[in-house]
Amino acid sequence: MGSRPFANILRRFSSATSPNNDISFGFSGAGFLGCYHVGVAACLHRQGILPNPNDSSNGTSPPLVTGVSAGSMIAAAVLAGVQPDPDGMEVVLEAARKTRALAKSNDFNVSLDVLTPGFSLIDQVEEPFQVSLVKALGGRIPEKISDQIDDSNVYDIDPNLFQRRFPDGSLRLGLTDRRVFGPRSILESYRYVDSFRNVDDIIATCMLSSYIPGGTGPLHLHDKMPEFLIGLFGSNNNSGSTARSVKDNTINDTVHRAGTRLREIEAAGLVKHGRTGLPVLPQKPNQETELDQKPIVLNSTDFWDGGIADVFPTFDDRTIIIAPVNGFFSNPAICPMHSADEVVEEVTSQDSDGKTSSATTAKKPIQLQLQTLIRTYIPKTFRHCNKAELGLNNRNAKAVLKMAFSSEDEELYQIFRDGYDDAR
């Protein structure tokens, strides 16, 4: 259970493949552990396994890369040519810093980190992610937000360069379709986009691929919530608001704008079924009215975090899964090694000279029998899905917490280094 054997398989795959890259890479959902993905990408770039798109001397086509949630942003950054460090790490660090700053903010009575009512993480991530992509593609960021309206090339990015970096099918970003989501149809709700008209298409898809209602973004429950609860959850939950505030970092409209663009992408036939690969037929707006004659507002959040439907996205059985948690995977994978959690430790105590005491020796058989009995009832892994059997260990438990809640910069950089080492 670990990554190093799979990294060896990765090298064998890459050495045996042709220049047009038969292998592919899948970045799992990761939350704040996106820095692990950044570390892996940095190592793969250095080894030449992931070609550097900024190097015009390599004549290879872009690799196939897929991702969901935070992994969707890493996947897009890999193909755009974003430098993992410092540019890629800066996006993760900026998100964590803004989240930690909630504890010092006067705008919030209580800080629950990313779960603080009224705080939207994707609103904080969007701008640094946008800057990193545009910078890598040789573009510029408009001085005014209004300059971005109705201009397909507002960033002055060379269209030919964009097509070379993102040819159709090379980048697949996963989504969960809330309209068909249910306990019995989780996998059926998986959707993806693998053809993009411009950078804004990529940004919007990544934002919704990372959107968990009430978690990383607003709930949009105004029509169903009492007034006193609306105030608790913050003013950025106003699904009818389209004004974007630059000064106020806590109030934004990322979900609304991204949802509007995704409807355009869906209407163009670019949103596809996860199982069949066929375009999703767009649903027509409901024009019916209620008794009070108020029109039903079209929901702009038809798509949620792609990791809800498929947290370990793949193209086929050759896709290299990149995940910040330890486990057994159906595909070759790069993930942490937690061998210490799997080793059975003997229950012994030593005296000051480092020798086992006679009293401990007498108790040892009973203690070992008790340990063995307990372990027979505690599984070491659990089957998360048909692609992964994850380890039930302390380090995975800590990893899940670090995914959901922000950490200090140095700790995030250590996770970056862990990802780099695991990809060696």
C-alpha cells in the first residue's frame, strides 16, 4: 500500500510509450491537499514524464489529464504551463491564508475555517487561479472586472497557443450533475467537459468542479430558509445577485457566473455523460409560474463538485491516479506511503537499560492475544469505490482533516515536498 511501486510502473509506462503519450494522469479531489498534487506535478515535470508545455523544443502533444475538485485546477494548470512552484503553490497558499484570516476578521462572529457561514472558498480561489492560468498562457488580466464582459479574448491570449495547450480531449474536467444526483445514481450523475472555447470556460468548469454547497461555496437557499437563517449564512448566498464586489473578499458571485457559463457550454454540446461520452441534452428553462405569479428562477448551480460522483477520475486502466490519501487502487497510482500504519507493533516496555523486564515478558502473551483479537474485528481498509480501497489509518484520517481545513504555509509546503518525494 503506497506509491513507490506505482511510480516504478509509471516510469515503465512512460519509457515504453510513443511520443504521443499513451498514458494519462488523473488528479483526485484533494481540497487544501492540492499542494500534494502540485508537488507530484513538479517532480513529474522534472523527470520529463509530464512534458513542459513552455518548452517549444519538445515536439510531443500534450498528455491526457483529468481532474475533479481541486484536482481539476491542477490538471488545467499542468497543461497551461503553470510553474508548480511558486505559481501553482501560490494558489493553494492564498486560499489557505484567506481562510485562516477569518479568525481575525470582524466580518464573522464565529470562525469555522472554510465552513464559516457566509464564506465562499471558491470565490477566494478564482482570482489567483485565473491569474496563474492567464500568466502561463502569455496573457494579461484586465484592470476592470467589467472589461471581461462579452469579450472572448479579453486576456490577449494567442488563440493558436491556446489550442496547442488545450486540444480537444486532452483536458477532462469532472462535474456532478445535481439534476440526476441520488443515492442510487451517484455514478450516473458524473459529467465532464473536455473541449474548451477559451480560458473562461476552463475557469468556470474548475470552479463548479470544486463547488460543494455550504462547504466551499454558498448554499443558495433563500427561497427555502427563514429570514433569521439567511442572515446567519451570509449575504453571499443571494442567488439573485450578479454584482461582483472587488473590495469585499467575502461577497462574490463565482457560482452564479460559472453556472451561467456552464449552461452555455451545455447548450453547445460540450458537457458529456461520464459513462457514454455523449453530449448532455440541455434542459429548457421552466417558464411555469407559482400562485403568486412570480417566475421560477432558473438555478445557476446545476453542477457540483466532480468528486462527489467520481473522486478518482480516469480515462482508462492506464491512467495514473494521483491521490493524497493512502490505499490500493485499480490503476497504477502515486499516493503517500503509510507503511508504519500497517506494521503490527508488539506491546512491550523497556527498562532504563533498554531491556525488556521480566514482568513485561510475563504479560506479553496476554497482551498480544488481546491485540490480535481486537485487530481481527477492525478492518485495515475500506472500499471507497470500485477504483480504490483506502487505508483505515491515522495518517489518512489526518489527511482528510487537512483536505477540509486550512493549514499553515510551512505545513502545506511539507505536503508539497511529500508529493514530490512520492512521485520519484
